[in-house]
Amino acid sequence: MPNKVLVVEDDPSVCEFIREVLSSADLDTHAMTDSTQAAARLKTEKFNAVFLDMRMPSPDGIELARQMRASGLNLTTPIIIITGERERGLTARAFEAGASFLVFKPVDRTRLLRLVNVVQPSIDHERRQHHRFKVTCKLSVISGSNRSQGRTLDISAKGMLAQLSTTLPVGSSVSLTIELKPAAPPVLATARVVRSVGKDCVGLEIDNMSATDRDRWHQFLLPLAIH
């Protein structure tokens, strides 16, 4: 499965050029010129890397990077800021907002492909961490004084899509008890609700597990990844 990448650039010709170059590098590239629409999409759709133009109508690339790093599905996604400015203060702002790399305009094919080679390990790591497997496990979720029972619909190294007996608001912090196999000790974790799907399904991103539970979680996923 190719890595999924989003390009947000308000100049249509530049946006299409970057999309074409990234697609030629076997990246599943989605291009958008409207940053407001891109902000909404980033809240509901997972990408393995995001290219953001620094100067756009609000929200600009800096603000979009901040939104991504604040919460949600793309919290750890590599961010590449595209800018025509080399002022030290602006580049510092980009990195403070969460940028992983910078690429300077004018963007040409050779430099962009070189950047892809540099970024590729980070992109691959992000894809592996969030690759989903269709697996059903029993699940208990505690949020404050409320307890929900449910099951996973799919799982990844970083989280899961779960169907629960009660609705939980996006942003909630929860404690999880995950039954990987019958008669085996459950895996315990803390997580955040990062999205709501329909009436009773939520996306959960794992925040913390003990070293022992994380090892058991990854060992459970390993045979699924091989197949």
C-alpha cells in the first residue's frame, strides 16, 4: 500500500506540480488549494506526510501545523513546510509550530525528489505505526466515572477504531482494558478519543502503555503484519 500524502498549496500550478512529482515517487498524493477545507480533512483523515505552504489565506501553513500538533489523527505525521522566505524568524516559527522539514521555493523536481528520499524513513515509520488490521478484541473503556464495553473494529500499533456501548466526546482521555486472547492477561493503556464515527464508534489513539504491555501489543500485531 503506497504512503498517503497531502499537499496544501494555494497556488494551483505549484500545487499540481508538487502533486505530480510526489506521485512519480510512488506516493499516494492528494492536493488541495483551500487551507480551510484542508484543516477539516486533517481532523478526520490520516496521512503519512503533509506538505504545507507557509503563506496562505488563514489558516496558513504555520497555523495548520499547530493544529496538527495539538491533537487528532495527524499528531505525529511528518510536516514539510514550503516557503519562499529565508528569514530566520519565520523558519524558527515553522519549527516551533511542529514542522519536520523545510523546502524553499522555487520548488524544482530534483530538490523535491531529494527531499522525499530524506523524509521517506519518517513517512514509512508513520505508515507502519498507523497501518490498520481488521481484528476484533473485547474492550473496556473508563472515562471519569463512566465505563463502556465494546469491541475493536480495527487496530494499529498506535490505536484502534472501537464500537462502544456509550458515546464519548472527541478529546476525552480514557483508560483501556484490551482482551487480546481468551484466558490471556489483558493489555492496559491510556488513550485519547481522536474522532467520532457514527453513533457508537470512536477512534482511539494510545498515549501510554507499560513496557510489558507494549511488547505484548506489538507481538500480537506482528503475525498480522507478516500476513
